[in-house]
Amino acid sequence: MTHRPLRKSQLIAFDNAVAGHDGVLSDPSGELIVKPCKQPEIEFYQSTRAHPDFAYYTPTFLGTLSLGQDSVEAASSLASQVKTHSSTLSVPKAAIVSTTPTTSGSPNAALLSTPPQAWTPSGGQRITTDSAIVLENVSAGLRKPNTLDVKLGARLWADDAPPQKRQKLDDQSDKTTSRALGLRIAGMKTWLGPNSSGQSGVGLDGYKAFGKEYGRAFNIDTVKKGFEDFFFIEGAGVTRKLGRKVIRRFLDDLRGLQGVLEKEESRMYSASVLFVYEGDGAGLEEDFEKEKELLQADAALNGTAAEESDADVDSEEACQLPKIQAVKMIDFAHAAWTPEQGPDENVLFGIRNLITILDELTK
């Protein structure tokens, strides 16, 4: 991995965010995301190093930085870093404010039990902080990334939430699909094709953004339509047949994530699952074909090598497969590991229903 100095003035607004607070930044290459956040989320990301199976389903965490500093060192060329559960990352020291939690004891300490404080709704505005985490941009490397944020859980507030916040979030849950399904479409952004510019709500780049109100309008009977709008985009060449191929891959990812969460003991309130896939239908078809050819060639090569050696070969690394899709959990402002309290059934409720919905779309 190479490093280069990165000044605060070089950071640019990240234009592919689909939900959450304002203020997310990117480096000029688009490979890094700089997300302003507060200490509990920083500590949770740091703690995932002790949970590698779960960390595999989160964006690669590269460290923290202070947005008040004039210059930091940022990592570039991330594409080759996320290969396996045990990937080792080289994090430039100058970019790191801290790599150990500031609370005493383990990374679990007091993340969900802080005494309630006065609360004022943020309205989705940028949080007040100079601290930020540096993450991989999951959509980097895709021609036309389509992005979907699905908020998980029927309960959306952590134990430290004041009564006013609990009531507000309970009302949101009751009025949306969160209560009934444990999930809600929080936002999405899709490429509608080369001839879509000028259509209602479509930008000059052919993208249409769907905000929070879009997802809140669905109920248990109509929410399937929201996922259809994300996965089946005829104008961009993503036919139902092609979209179903992508969905099947997402289902494999979600079942893997489900298995990990069923073994972990945690609580992650208002966390989300982020879906990203190649939205250029022609490019997507090309990538599927290229992947097939590479895997066939690699299988033949490994078959020959197996006669000469028992060494295990990582096919994905050997082939450098094209990037097609990714699923990552994000938004850990109210997350903690909770030993002896069992799995997070609140989050798992949403993931299981998400699997059910997507599985229906493949039929």
C-alpha cells in the first residue's frame, strides 16, 4: 500500500451517501471514506479487530483522524486489501488519533450504559465533532454503483437514550416497516441508464436518489416494491434475470452475516446493512462472464497444481475477480459487545426478514 499526505482542504464531499448525517467526506481518489463520528463509534470499530468474522462484514477500518488537523496521512490503493476474514491492514500512523479505546477495560465498556443526557433531534444534520473514522469506500471500483441502506431492528434506541428520543424512534418504528419486519429502507441511489437524464428526480449523471421518506412510506404489503426498484432497472440494462443473479449473491452474503451474528453477543441499535452492486447492466453482464472464465481457468490451474502440491490457493486472490457486489454492516454509533447476553435478536429479526424478501424476488 502506498501513502501520501492528505490535507483537510483536499477532502471532498462524498456524493454517494444514501442515508444518515451530512458531512461524510472522501479523498480525491474515491477509495477512502472519512465519516465524522463520536467516540463510541470509533471504539466499536476499533473493537472489531477482536471479532474478525464480523469485521469481514464491515467496511475496512483504517484508523481515525482529527478533522481539525491541517494535514494527515491517508492510505490509497485499497482495492487489494479486503480479500479474506484475516486481512492485515497497514494503517499509516499519522492518520491515527487512537487505536485503543479511551474507556477503561475492554472495548465493551459502558458503550450502551452511559447516563441519559439532554437530547436535541439532529434532523440528519452533521454531528458536532472533529473526530472521524477512515473506511474503505465499498463502492470504489464499480462503474455505476447502486447503493441501498437498510436500517435494522424493531427497536432503534440504545439503553442510554433519553425518554424523548425513545418515544420519537418508537413512533418511527410503529409507523414504518421497522416494527413489523425489523427493517426499513433508509435510502438508496440508483443509476437509471444513459437515457434517463431529464426524467423526474434524475440528475444529469443518470442517478436518482431516494431519501428517508421514500422508505418510510412503505408498509408490510408494499415494501417488496422498494427492493424491486433497486434490483430491477431495465433502463440501465439490469433485467429481472440479471437482477436475480445479483440478489442470489446477496442472499449468500446475508446468510453468512446471519451465521456470524448468531454466534456473537452484541447489541447494535440503528445499525444498517449497506448493499452495493454494479448498476451498469452491460458491464455487469461482462463482469459475470469474466468471473466465470477466470474461475474456470483457475480451477484448471489448481487441479494441475494439486497433483504437485497440497498448498491451498485463494482463488479470488489468484484470479483478481471483478467486483460485482458487496454487503456491509454500517452505522455503529449505538453498538457494543455484550458478553453473556446472547445474540442480537433485534438485528437478526430484520436480517431474517430481509432474506425472506430477497428470496421471494428470485422466484
